[in-house]
Amino acid sequence: MSFQTIHTEKAPAAIGPYSQAVRVGNTVYFSGQIPLDPATGTIVVGDLAVQARRAFDNLRAVAEAANGSLSKIVRLGLYLTDLEQFAVVNAVMQEYFQAPFPARSTIQVSGLPKGADFEVDAVMVID
């Protein structure tokens, strides 16, 4: 089966040998998005809420580049360096997603690229 890589200038360029997303059939698999400013490639300054919003904005940009939207996302993977911030991430997520919510995993990690405190990856199904 063939696949199509997804790329947009509205989200940060990959910082390694991977694509922003890959579409196979009607399914789009997103690489992790950290809170990088697409214009500068640097981590946004601010607390976890600021970082989560930037990462979700990046995710939305890639979803739209794949002719989808956040409402088409069926699964999220959330990665936090501090699980004590779980409630903060839940609040920010509700700014971007409404019920029925996608399936989700939330995992505490010891570190993320470029010193980020938050990362999100996703799977989207489009028509």
C-alpha cells in the first residue's frame, strides 16, 4: 500500500528524519508535535498551558494540511514531563476538542526534545 507524506509550513519542520504526518488510505498518522514556533523553530516561552496550546496549534495545522481537522482525530498520545500538570493539559485540550473526545493516552516521560514539557501525537481518520 502506498502512502503520502504531509507537510505544511504552518507547523514546525521536522527536527529529525521523519515526516510531520503520513497518510495511508483514509488514516493519517501524526508525528509528535512539541511547542515549537513554526517561524523560529524555538520552544515557546511560558508555562505548560502555553506549551500545550502551541503543540495543539501545530497539530491542527498538520491536520488541515492533510485535508482534515481536529474533529477527525480518533486517538491522541500526550507526553508530559510532570504528571502533576495533568489537569492543566485536560483544560487546554477542552479548548481544542469537544465530545465525543478521541481516545487518549497520557504518559509521564523523563524528557522531551529541545527541553519541551509537552508533546502530542495523533491518529486521524478522514473521508
